[in-house]
Amino acid sequence: MREQLDARPMSRYQWFIVALATFLMGLDGYDVQAMAFTANAVSQDMP
């Protein structure tokens, strides 16, 4: 089975899954980076 999978090129569906996973990982990292970038301003606004 592994040899058959290795011999075939990736299908459009597989490329779509890779692109979707990459996009979602980017979104997941974006919220962390956005908070790190704005943490100083947010902490100054809190009493």
C-alpha cells in the first residue's frame, strides 16, 4: 500500500487539504501574535 501511495502524484484533493491545514495554522498563530503585539496597549487600558 505504501509503495502505491508513494508512486502516485498528489491529487487536487490532497493539495486542498494541505493548503487548508496551512491556512488554519496561520490563523491559529495570528491570534497569538496579535495579542502579543497589542498586549502593552491592552494592559495600559486595564485599571
